[in-house]
Amino acid sequence: MQPGGRCPSRRHSCIGFDLENGPPGRGPLEPQCSPGAGLVLQGAFSHSQRRESFLYRSDSDYDLSPKAMSRNSSIASDLHGEDMIVTPFAQVLASLRTVRTNVTVLLHLQERVGTKRASSSSLPSASRAGLSAEDAQQKLSLETLEELDWCLEQLETLQTRHSVGEMASNKFKRMLSRELSHLSESGRSGNQVSEYISSTFLDKQHEVELPALPKEKERERRKRPMSQISGVRKAAHGPRLAAIPRFGVRTEQEGLLAKELQDTNKWGLNIFKVAEYSGNRPLTVLMYSIFQERDLMKTFRIPADTFLTYMLTLEDHYRADVAYHNNIHAADVAQSTHVLLSTPALEAVFTDLEIMAAIFASAIHDVDHPGVSNQFLINTNSELALMYNDASVLENHHLAVGFKLLQEENCDIFQNLSKKQRQSLRKMAIDMVLATDMSKHMNLLADLKTMVETKKVTSLGVLLLDNYSDRIQVLQNMVHCADLSNPTKPLELYRQWTDRIMAEFFHQGDREREKGMEISPMCDKHTASVEKSQVGFIDFIAHPLWETWADLVHPDAQEILDTLEDNREWYQSMIPRSPSPPPEVGPEVPPAAPGKSQVGMTLDEEEGESDTEPEGPESPLEEDNSGSKTSATDDSESADTERLSPGSKDREVDNQRALEGTLPKDRAGGGCTALDPESGRELCLDTEGNVTFLPLGT
């Protein structure tokens, strides 16, 4: 088998966590509980029925060489059985282990050099075909030299200033680029999906030419202080709560809310129902429920009224007019992180302080998100892009707002932490939120996979997690998985999320069109091929990530992988097989594709936009909103998106009505509409006849 090639029955091993053998203190983390003993290595588990990600294909541009067959012994050695090792550093270690085994056998053969034939039991299985001892020794010697040559070649090309994880990152990026190049050749829609994934997840910057700003606006912008954290507004509610409601907020549907919250510890909680029954306070309600469930308020002496005041203030700072990156998404990520922390493989691994930091980071990770991408802010020379030097612009802003709100009256939920605890929590939260920058996705994936495979090779499958670097790496990937968990949720929920992200994408595309900018991939409502984009996203982003996470916590994430595969197959089945002939309905109406449900890219960094400024101080995020856009356009877009995620003034959720309000109805820009002969509804099609937007439930 070639390195990186498919293994039809690859065996996965559980990665255990042994904290008892680690050094005391674990660096800057101050334990708040006593983690239990590490988990023993689980037995082999066959994945012969599950499709593997592209990471297990051959990296033919790099791995295949005259010595490629020698990787076979590293991959299928006695140590690994049929496990596939795909990260370069782990391959080096596995190969060196094979060298050591071969040398041992060679020495054993040399002791019997006087005999004419060695016993077949003393030879490797590859040499038991009736070969003479001399022939077997020569063959084994050549294989050993090839292994050593390959290892030396790899080690000599290492750049000392780069981590070994970067070896895997560069390899995976090459492989992904090759896969995307094939996808882009499949047609216009495939090319757009390829451009989207490449621009969002491969950390590529795009230079664009923008019209010069009016001189008056440029002078006004230069007068603004850059040191002020934008987006922080006065709380609409009082700093003190007279009485604490059962679920932290007052609601007339407490019984229905209680029923939904019974699934707080389950994967696939209906977060939209929680939002509806809580008066669109899902983040406050779920955080209050999770902190009580984990006894964190008692452990860290957090007053209930202070906790709720902060959470209500934080939730108010999620923009109500943003379709996807709003308080509902934040609540979903926080609850998903809570469930991942409870996976049996990670039981008693993390301290209470680490657990609280992960859940807190999930809650603040998108606060004050404007509904546009980092690249949009960079391309429009926004104040935030200047402030943060184009590096993880939104992620830095989310952190600044989240921590700044702790300074508001009766909002400091960490007031009773020691100085060391507070510093540790802040460091962990910063590391986790910065890791939600989607341009860092391949680096995160490569680092996690390298760590898992290296421990498989060197520690017989035991992952100690006895230092800050390894522990935060697992937590970063956990929050990142939660941020990209939509494709792993029940299809009913997944479709609602994809409707919302597409609404956000299309708003950004409209805004880019009005500014004379190049429209970002997947943001043109007239050409986006939603079904193909969804399949591409799962194949190249979600599947490799969740596959690696499943390796880490095996066998705890198998149902998640199954749901992901089912959702992928559903979207694949919705892709039109071929363009239909034009119906006899008129010269200007193109063919109508079969009725499809609206689906979209479930991602968390290539965002859409909203043009309604929030009340309060002017934010640098909105400084480029004026210009070519008319007030009528602003008002109509605001009305559409506000219904997607209502604000604090009227917290009601009507997803069906809201999403139908965002449907594109025009025929400009190459898109068009046609009547569905079955339902009589109007469909929006791209130039290839694919359905690009359709109301949920059709």
C-alpha cells in the first residue's frame, strides 16, 4: 500500500489520557479538581464501511518516490497493524521503528551466517517464500537502507524554525489544493466552490482594487481614536436582578422551554426551539443551565445575578440583524462544546478552570460580529483591520468586546478567581477564540493529527496531555469542531443553519457588487450552487476535521460521523444530474430544476453582511457602509435580516417567515427565476439551472 493511500479496513485506536504520570502543576494551569487516571487503550475498530477523507489518499506530488514502497512496512508494521499514518513526522518515527526491528533481525541472521538456510520462523513474513538465508539477508538489508535513506531525507529537509505540525499542514494544503483543482475543472459551480474553500480555509489573501473614499469621509475617519474598543454599548437592562427566574430569563413558555432543555447534554439539541421559548435568549438560558449542571457557579463563587447580568449584556451585543453569526449560533457552539467536554474519553481529563474557559470562549467567540468576513474588512480598509494589522481581525475584536464587558457594572463573573486563575483563564480563552479563525483551519487539523499519530507511534496509543501546549491544542480543536458542527447535527437543524449562512453570504455579495468589488465566492446569489458547495465543504473541511476528532476520542464520536455522512449523501442526492431541456413557458424563462430544499455552506468565517447600524456609538465595523448604497436599500435589507434574529426589543423567532423574506426575486446578474411545476413556487436558478435559494420545507 502506498503512503497516504486508501486502506480498505483501517484500524482506529482509542487515544487515552494519562495524567498521573505527568509532571505536577501542568505549567500555567492551576487545577481546580483532581483529574482521574488515564484511559486504557481500546481495541481495534474497523471502519471498512465508512468513507475516509481525502487525507488518506496518496500525496502523489510528494510521497511517491523510488522508495515509496518502503513506507509500506512503516504503515503496516506489527505496531500499527492496519493503521494508516499520514502525517510526515509520525511517518518518520514509524519508519525508524521499522529500521530498528529490521536491524534486530539482521543481527540475528548474522549469528547464523554459517548455516545454509535460516529457519523460516526467524525471518519476516515477507521473506518466508523459500529464500535462502543469504538472499533474505540481502533483501532485508536493502529495505533497511531504503528506510534510513527516506528518514534522513525527511529530517534533512526540516526547517528548524518551523514545527513538525507544519510539515503535516503543508502536506495537507498541497493535497487539498490538488483536490480543489480537480473540483474547479468540473464546471462553473465547481470552480466557485473551489475558490470559496481555498480563500476561506487556506489562509490566502486576495488583493482587490477599491474606489477611492470621498475626501470628507476619509478626513472623518482619520479623526476617530483607534484605541477605543468599538461595539460596546450601554446595557438595556438594570445591573441588578431582583429575583432569579428558573432558567435565568422570564418567559411565558417556561414549560416548553423546560422540555427542550432536557436535551442540554445531548448532541442535536434544537437550539431554535430554545430561542423561541426563551424570548430569543438562548445564550443566557443555556449558559445558566450549563454552569449549574457543572456546578461552576459554586466552584468559582460566581453570584447568580452577576452571571445573568453579564450573559444578558453579552447576548445584547450579538447583533440582532445578522442572519447567522448571532446569539443563536453562540448558544449552539457553547452547548456543543459542553457536550464534547462530556465525552467519555475525556472524562476527568480537564480541570474545572479549563472547562469554564472553553465554555466561556465558545460564548464570546462571535460577539458583535458584523456579518461580513475578515477579508471583506481588510479589502475595505476598515478601522478594525488597521487596528489588528489584518491578522484575525474579527476574532481579536470578539475577544476585546467579550473581556471589556466584564468591566461593566455587576458583570465581572470572574471577580472571585485568584490572580493566577484569572490570568490562566484569559490566556486559554484568547488561544481558543483566535483558533476559530477559519484561515487557520489546516494548521489546527495538521497539528491535531500529528499529535494523535505521533502518540500512536511513540506511546502505544497513550496521550498524556501533561503540558499546556498539548492540552490547549485539544481544547482549541474542540471549540473549532463545535464551531463547525452544523453538518453533524440532524438534517432538520442543519438546513436551518445553511439557510441562514447563505442569507449572510448573499448580503455580503450584494454589498460587494454595489461597491464595485469582486464578489466573494459563494456570495453571489445568482450563481451560487448550494448543493455542490455543501458536498465540497463536507468532503474537504468538515469530514477530515471530525474524522481526526473521532480518532482522538474513539469510539465516542461514531454517531456524529454517521450523521455527517448521512447529511453529505442527502446533499449529494440533491445535485441535479444534468441540465433539463427548456420547458415551453416562454423565451426568457430557463429550465426549472427539480424542487430542492435550500442548503448552504455551513462555515464560520466567510460571512455575509448586514447594513443596519446598531444603536450606540459608531463602530469601525460600519464605517464603510455609506457611499453608493441608498437609504431605501439599507431599510429593505435591515427589515429582511432583522426578522432572522430579532433584537432585544421584540425577541420573537419565526425562521420560516424570516428566511422567505430574504429570497432573491430578481433576474439580474445572470440569475433567473422559474416556476416549479409541482409546487407552483418561484425558484431562483443560476446560469447552470441549479437551485440557488428556496424556502425551507419545500
